Amino acid sequence: MAPSLPPLSPPSLLVVLILLTSTALLCESRLSLDYYSKTCPSFNKIMQETITNKQITSPTTAAGTLRLFFHDCLSNGCDGSILITSTAFNKAERDADINLSLPGDPFDLIVRAKTALELSCPNTVSCADIIAVAARDLVTMVGGPYYNVYLGRKDSRFSQASTIEGQLPKPNMDMSQIIDLFAARGFSIQEMVALSGAHTIGFSHCKEFSSNVGNDTQYNPRFAQALKQACSDYPNNPTLSVFNDIMTPNKFDNLYFQNLPKGLGVLKSDHGLYNDPRTKPFVELYAKDQNKFFQDFARALQKLSVYGIKIGRKGEIRRRCDAVN
Ligand code: HEM
């Protein structure tokens, strides 16, 4: 016969309760690779199908989604707060000036993925996890490295444009400001340079660099001429934009770094990476060694993908990604 346990005294009962609660919280708060394997077994399949269909019909989705993810994470953590739309009472993050140039395709992709996931597994998958996986899968799809995305992020319960100021880098900042901005969030100079390699894909609007092209000697003269020409009508047509990597604009590779020493960077901050002694060695390293760039980019993006995340009760699973529950 099993020995009967003595009745618990109030203090030991309290200890057991604390232990049970903290174990439950620990389980709930831990990220894992197979977070949805039981609660949403079709998660990977739905994500893959939605992402592939979207990227095939709109090939600019990859770059837009990577930038969306970067902007969501660096300001207030990877919590999907960038997806929330403004209301009459609240101007949300996505309406902050710096986010107005984010294209519509990545937002559309997240809506599609969330809609499909809600049909299969309601109230289960966070919008923050959807962006993290979408960014990784799209980087890989356009030729970049694969890395593991740990899952279990919760979504933020609010989003305010006023909190964005000063949290994201701008092309006219000097290199010390950019370095400090990343350092304040735990990213080294090398990690910042590796992450900037994201500019191997996508576009920049003319307004982001046109004022520098004429008076910045870092630009290759023929390239400067071509940029001026491409942007000549930008005051009347603000949608005008150019590729960030003119050599292989749709391929994730290290050509962005090879372009910089030749004066073929588009933004002032791109040139800054080659002209500052603190960042130049890493530009040279990545220009020479694509494998090293891929390794460091993947590691830094994986680190960014858990920056400031909300876990457990600190967040929620939004039913719609564009509004709090
Ligand atoms: C280091 C400082 C950085 C600055 C100053 C900067 C600034 C910019 C600017 C001004 C644009 C053009 C946006 C437009 O006109 O639509 C852009 C595009 C882009 N940025 Fe950055 N960025 C930085 C770092 C990063 C990082 C770390 C990532 C991702 C890990 C990233 C990903 C992208 C992508 C993918 C695009 C192309 C977006 C598209 O085609 O829709 N950037 N960036």
C-alpha cells in the first residue's frame, strides 16, 4: 500500500502553489521551434503556401516584409504593433512618418496568413510570430540564409506613433548615431553592418537620398548622374524609387557590400558604412566572403527576432492583426 502523505501545512501548500504557477508560467513563456505543433499542426504548411503565392504574384513582398519586420522589432520589440491601424483616438505606429513608406504588400501578406490560420486554428497563432516566420521564409526564398525562428511571441495590446521617434535609423544620421541606436538595443557594430546587408534587396524612394546625390563625393559620378536622372521628377512624383542594389536587385547576396567601395550605394547611410573606420572592415569582410555575411546576417536577424518580445500574459493573441482584441 502506498504510504499516505501527511496533510500539507498552509506554508508548504503555498510553496506547492507557487511552484505550480511558476512552472505553468515558465512553460507558457518559453519560445520553442515547435510551439504550434500540437495547437496548430498546419501552421508551417499554411505559412509556406501563403508566402509562396504572395511572393510569386508580388515579387517586392520579400523586401517589404523584411523592412516591416525590422521596423516592428527595433521599435518596442517584435510584437506586431506595427500592424495595428490608427483609430479616431489613436495614431498607431504604422502612421509614424518613417513607416509611411512601408509598402502595402507585406501588410496584405500578414492579413492573408492570419485569415487562413484563424480558419484552421482560431485564437492560436500570434501576428508577431507570423511576421517573424514570413521575414525568414522570404529572405530564404530570394536566395538568403535560413535560420531557426523560435515561436511563442505574443502580440502587443497597443501601438502609438509617438513612441517611434528616435527608435529607427534614418539615412541622414551620422554613423555614430546609427551605431548608438543599435548598441542601445544590444547590437554590436558588426551585427549592425551585417543587418544592413538587407539592402541587397528592395527599393529606396528618391526623397530618401536625392538631396545628397549632388553634394556627396562618395557617389560614383556616373551612378550619381543616373540617380539624378531617375529621380528628376520626384518632387511631382513621390513614388519614384530606385533599387538598393543595382547589380542584383532581387537576389539576396553580398553584392550590396561589393557595391559600397565602388560608390554604388544609394543612401547616405550606405556610403557611411564604407567611410567609417569602425564599420569599413566589416563591409570589406562581407564583400569578400558571402558565407560569412550569410552566417552573421542569419545570427543577427535571429537575435533581432526575439528582441523585446512579449511572452505569457504580457501580450495577447490578436484575432485580427490590424486591431487589438
Ligand atoms: C542601418 C541603418 C538603416 C537605415 C538608415 C535604413 C534606411 C532605409 C531607407 C530610408 C529605406 C528606403 C525606404 C523607402 O524609400 O521605401 C530602406 C529600405 C530598406 N531597408 Fe533599411 N535602413 C537601415 C537598416 C536596415 C536593416 C537593419 C534592415 C533589415 C534587417 C533593413 C531593411 C530594409 C529593406 C529590406 C529595404 C527595402 C524595402 C522595400 O523595398 O520595400 N534596413 N532602409
